Amino acid sequence: MPRPNSHKRANVNQHEAESGADGPLSCGHWMTAKVHTIKPLDSVAHARALIEERRINQLPVVKDGVLVGIVTDRDLRDAFNAVTTSAHAAGTIEPAPGSPEQIPVEAVMTHKAMTLTPRSSVVAAAELMRRERIGAVPIVDGHALVGIITRSDVLKAFIVRETSGLSGDRD
Amino acid sequence: MTRNPSHVRLTDTLAAARMIMQAEGFKHLPVVETKRVLGVITDRDVRQHAAHLDETLVETAMTADPVTVSPDTSIEEAASVMLVKRIGCLPVVQNGGLVGIITVTDLLRALLDIARVHGH
């Protein structure tokens, strides 16, 4: 399946509702601010352990507080498959060069992740996820990673809005 | 929802399940015997047995007795169930038999369409 590899700030046209980071339909309101992240030189094995342990599907890759990429369960699975297949063929058990313990995350991550800002609307996030077939979008303020918004977060925003009478106020 | 979705049986191997997931781009497959939904198997379940895909049966890795919905269930209700239970898909069952599967992606698409109609 084709994936974006050359994007940065998503072009979200009319839905980039600049209603303020705390607006009831803003990404800032619905994102998860406490994001699990990983560093570019951490190993693929470490990333995978973190994803399984936290039951998440993607990890923003951060260097000195700046978002430099994103790695998904699919990226990691593909890396693992390639390695376990060749290890089986070679009959090796010890971590060898090219094993998940030695491959850095930066070798398998998407380098220029699609991002939105805290002021972007959740509708823009939903459209981006659908168009690009991605499960989550990192939220950045300038270059700093400030959160992540997932399909579940967006779903929650829609549902709360629907059940609270549409205006978007959830309180 | 996706009607008549691909599915696996209890005695299929995880290797077979993974092949279907990768070929068709699904992360979840219902586990079905004589039309009845007995479980759901996800790519995460498969990953956890990555070293033994050829020897492990779907039955030992699946979530048994999954939460299901009917074709009449509202989008909002299906979404609430997924959020509360932290699951990514719901088999759709009618008269005791599998008729479809609905995922978070399906729900987001539907809700986007609704939002567009309302002018958001």
C-alpha cells in the first residue's frame, strides 16, 4: 500500500479552523498530550516492545524535542519479517548485524510525517487520516511535538458532539 | 460495513490468517464456523506469535466470544462500544450469522460524511 513519504504540514484547506487550541472541535482539545516517543537511534526491537507494551500502533520519533519522523507497527513488522526470514535461512540465533536489536528506528521510519497543529479541527484530522490511510497524526507547535491525535480520539470527538447536540460543546 | 468479509476458521494457522490480512489489507478477521462468529483475530494477536505462525492455530490466539452488533445498531452506538472496549472492529451479526464487519475506519468515514452534510 503506498504511503506518503514527502509531506510535512498537511494542507487541510477550509477545515483548518483556527478556533484556538482549546476550541471544542480542535485537535488540541482531543489529542493525547502525553505521547510515547522514541529516538532515531533507538533499536527497532525497542520500538516494537514499546508498541506492544503500551498497546499503541505508532510512535513519533523525536530528537531534542523536535519531531523527525514516525514509525508504525507495520514498519516494524516488515523490518522484523525481513530479519526473521533471513535469520531462519541462516540458522542463526544470536543477534547478528541487521537484527532488530541493531537496526535503528530511523532506518525504517517515515521521515516526514504528516502533522497538524493544536488549532487544526478534528474534521481536518479525520479527512487527513482517511485520505492518507494513516492511523494517527502528530500534533506540533512550531517544531515541537505537543501531542498525537488518533482515529479513536477523532471518533470520540464526533460521538460526543453528536450526543451533546451538535454545537461541539461537550461540557 | 464490509459485507461478507473474509474470515478464517478455528483450525487455520496464523500463517494463513496473516496471508489474508496482508493480501486484503485488513487488520482484523472474524473467526467463523458454520456462519457463527466464534472469535476475532487481529494483526496484533498474530504478531505476538510471530515466531510460530505455521504451528499456531487461530483458536489459540484469537479473542473468543467477541462483542458484536446487528445491522440495525446505530453508528454512534457502535462507536461508543469500540471506544469503551478499546477495540478496532465489530462483527455484524444477523439471525446468528455473520453478515459483515465494521471498523473504526468505516465509522470515521460515515461520521465525516455526516459532518459534511451538516456543513462542518
